Amino acid sequence: GIQVEQSPPDLILQEGANSTLRCNFSDSVNNLQWFHQNPWGQLINLFYIPSGTKQNGRLSATTVATERYSLLYISSSQTTDSGVYFCAVVPGDYKLSFGAGTTVTVRA
Amino acid sequence: KAGVTQTPRYLIKTRGQQVTLSCSPISGHRSVSWYQQTPGQGLQFLFEYFSETQRNKGNFPGRFSGRQFSNSRSEMNVSTLELGDSALYLCASSLELAGETQYFGPGTRLLVL
């Protein structure tokens, strides 16, 4: 099946810092989503971004489908940005496949 | 519009028992998918239902099963529970087409003793 690799696995930031999370995938995909998992386990949709660039407040994402990667940018990080960020792709078999996640800790 | 709801939120069972989890999708959504999250294996796709039919299935043993009702609500069942079935079970709904944006519920935490 498709391989989804996220980097870095862990990220510690000082409040106000900017960061970039990366997601590489091994095959062409029909869809790509970024999620934030809160401490209670709920996955919150951040972006649906099979290609191109999108922005939502302090977050933005870029997917370059031809090169099989996506980037999630967090600017001016806040403590509420802490949590696990997942990239998930929909390959040809339409089974949503998740990366292992990036754990982000933002310190005040 | 209300989000995806899952019941129960927490569950404790013993080995050998069976369990049924419930998921109500966002109003108007016709597709429901189920996922298992464990520390060791991460998030894994279990199955997807659309119009009361299983449309897709992950690589899980037959002890894991599901169904969907005419109102799009879905249930998943795990029979003969094993310790390794302890996990967070997440349900997601989407409008209709395979591969569309999925919206997740809060999950059911299952502990098997």
C-alpha cells in the first residue's frame, strides 16, 4: 500500500515561532487532508488540499502532487496549536491512509 | 449543523466479550468510515459504508464488522475481544463520493482487560 511519511516526528516551539511540517507520499493520490488531533482525541479538519496552496488564518498548506509532498505552515504559533498533526491521503484504492503524525509542543 | 456523534465515548470490556459502537453522521452525509487508532499501529482504516453497503474494507480480521442503516447511522461490532483491540475507534462521515473530505467524530475509547 501507499507509504505516508511525516517529518519531523516531534517539534518543540517557543510561542510566536514559525514552523513547517512535511508529508511525503509514495504514490499518486486523489485527495490529501491535514488534521489536528486535540488532547481528547478528536481529529479536526485543517485543510483539504489535493494540490495547490490554501490559507486559513495562521495556518497554510501547499501540496505539490507531481512531486508527492505536502507542507503545513504554522506561523506565530500559540500554545493552543499544541497537539498532533496528521497528514492523510486517499490513494487509488480510496482507503484513507494516515502518516504517523508530528507532535507539536508550543511553550509559552 | 451538528457534527459526527459517537456512542459510547468510553467502554471497558473483558477478553472474549463482544462490543458494538455507534456513529451518527453529519446530516446529509451518506458515507461513514471507521478507523482504529493505537499507539503502535497509528490510525488504520477499518471499513466504509455507503447506502447501507460496505464500499471498502481495510486489512482487519473478520471479528471486525459493521453495518449502515437507512438513515446513514452506522454501527461497528468487534466479536471475541482481544487485549490488542484496546484502541480509540474513530468514525468519519462524508457527503457521498469516495475520497471526499471526511469529518471525524470524537471517538470511542475501548479498553479490553
